[in-house]
Amino acid sequence: MKMPRRVLLLHPGALYGGQWAGRYPVKPALLHLFSYLAARGVPVEVLDLQMELGNPMPDQVDAFLARGRELLARRTFDLLGVSCWSSLEYLAALQMAEYAREAEPRARIVVGGYHATAVPEDFTTAGSPFDAVVRGEGELALYELATSDAAWEGGAGSGGSVGRGRPVVIDGRPLPTDRIYADFAGYPYVKERPSTLGVYLSRGCPFRCAFCMEGAKGSRWRPYSIEESLRVVRSALALRPRILTFQDACFGYDAQWRQEFLRGLIALGTDVPLWAEARADRLTSEDMELLQRLELYLQLGVETMSSVMAGIMRKAPNGERYVGTVDATLRELNRRRLLTKVFLIFNHPGETPATAETTATYFERFVAEQAESSVIVNAQPYVFFPGSDIAQRLAYYEERYGTRVAHPRWWTEPGDQHALAEVVRPSHELADGRGYVERIHALTPTMIAKMPAAAKLLLYRHLTNL
């Protein structure tokens, strides 16, 4: 049998992401790719330039690229897998692939991730340094590219000279959910007592929120078994992380699975702070009873309390029912003193002064009415991302609402990419709704002052351990 190609997985960093890019020691997507390849006998290493070099400020980009080039040149590989997990990594992914082509002219270079899935054409222009673009899940595709010449047939890099012509675009097949590949102990950036570890316990998301990139990857929710999920949680907890996060796009979509998993998690008896993001309109009283027995910081992507905007955002088929359910959920979470962060989006395409006012006023009243508040609220401006319904049907939003996106390809522009991505006129009626974000942030001192002691302690543990 032919020896598999030596694989190097590369996180290229974000040149202009700044603090928006975050900094997590273990990227779950790379962890799962690394673990799957290693388990199948493929020699694989990881180079995470964000962990090696940090996130550069604008005046540090040239130095970051030069140092990244040096680190890449020290590695030997036959196949380079570049993670363009988000659009923030696009410019770095492109540049590092160019450097890799210079360092290893005969190597194959593959790119994958959310951005590659949403906009594969960004990587397939003539003269591209890439040989293949993987859309969707990457484990099976990358394994086949590492072990089989036949996997390259039908596109550039198949026969002939590597790097000439246009790359082949490969639709990655979904990985079977019989086993979670998460080798924490073997992953090179996991240290003793890591600040955070993150795992996926499911794949896919059945919802199609208008602003989200997740829909580009498929709609079927595929959970791992309860037994397998708890096995991986135990293996993560063995490393004593300061925080364990569940990174699922739609954590616990199915109520039976969710509650059975929470019972199993309780039985483990861990005191490690946990983090998960769920749908506010799917939580039940039974869920909350179970959550009260865990040290879990619950994240809820509520986005709006306007029934009109709930429809435009495609949060639910019935906007009024959605808002009513969320209201009841938030009040019960607060009564139970469960630490919860609510995320809101203002300035979304279709937003008007009336819809924004509805959401802002709701939370101002909510906070004022509570004697205690374990629910805290965070707001952010809408950010335009490729692969979302808005990106795919931008002409519709422009005609229907008067939406204008100032930088529809912001990921190709140098500068503060967060600022570029949020320059949006949402509607004819509203030129800029970002001021509503500040109204929500002004509630923070009151929310913290009203927070019960146990919830405040858990919040402190999360903030100090990140």
C-alpha cells in the first residue's frame, strides 16, 4: 500500500481581525481533522499561526507574514490543509498558500472551512496557489486526498504539474456520527490545564437564519450518541480545562437527546464551568431544572424581540409566537437564577426605527422589572457574511427594504475588517441602527448589580479563565 502523504494542517491567522478574531488554543475544526487523520494512520501535524504569533495589529501585518513564512518553511509536508474557517482568515490563507507553494513546489495545497464552503470561487481563479477547495465537512475528503491519487482526478493537481490551472472543488461527504474524533492529548496546542477546550457533539443546523453562514454546510442535524458524547467530555475533562465549551451550531436541537445528555453530564459530577449556545424558543422547564444542577453559562441567540424582525431574520415561521416563547423562557431562566447571556442583532437588513425600538424597549423594561437578574444582554451590529441568505439574495434585500452593504467583499480589503463588515444601511427608514447597541450596553451596570451571588461567581469564573 502506498504511504499516505504527510499532512500539515495550517491555521493562517487573521491579518485584520484584531480582537474580533478571538484567540482559542484549540480550534475544534482543526482538532477534529487532526484526530481523524491520525486515527486513520495519516502522518499529520498542525501549525496554528494565531497561537504561535497572536493576532497582528494593522502595523504588524508585514512582520506577522514574514514570521509566518519562516515557520511554514521549517515544516515538511506533501499536503497542506489550510483552514479558512471564517472570512477573517481569507487574506492570510491566500498569502500563506503562496508561501507554501514557494517552499514546497511539489506539495498539494487544499483549503476548507466556512469561507471556502460559502465562496469557493475566491480560491479558484487562474494562478491560484490551491489545488483543491473542500466545501462542507472535510475529514473524509482530506483523508482521501492524503491517501489516494484518484481523489485528485477531474481538476487541477490531477496529473500534470501541481498548482497549474484552476483548482478542483470537492463537496465533502458528511462524516458518520458513530465516533467523535477528538484526540485532545495528542493535539499539539493542548497544554496541561488549558484555558478552554471545545467539542462538537453534533453536526449541522436545521434552521436557516438569514444572517448566518451555517446554512451553506447543509441542513440536517446529526447528533452523536449520548454514550459517545459523554466519552469525549470525560476525555476533555481529564485534562482539567478551565472552561469546557460545546461548539455545536445547534446544541441539543432534539429535546430527548438534550435532556438525556444533560443527565449524563450531571452524573459526571464535574465542577468545570461549561458553556453552550442554544435556541431560546426550544428550552423547556425540564431543561432548566437540569441546567440548574450544572455550572453552565447558557448563551441564547435571541437576536430580536420584534415579531416583524423575527420573520425577516427567519428565526421562526411565526414571529409573534417566537417572541412570546422567548419572553416566557427568559423570565423562567431569571426566576431560576440561571446565568444566561442573550445576544441581540441591531441594524439587520429590514430593521426600522420601530423594530429596533421594540427590542431595545423590551430589554430596558425587562431589566427594570426584575428584582434580581441572572440574565445579561449583549448587543452587536449586524455583520455581513458570505454564504448567508442575505449574501445570496442581496438584490432582494436591496429592492425590498432599501438595504445597502458598503463593503460586500470586506474580507478582501485591508484595514479594520470588523468595522468594514458592519457598514450597512438596513432599510429606507433607518440609515444606521448601531446606536441601539449602546442603549443595550448601557444596561450592563444595572444587570451586574442585580445579579445573584452564585450567578455572579460563575460569570467571574468564565471571564477570568478565558
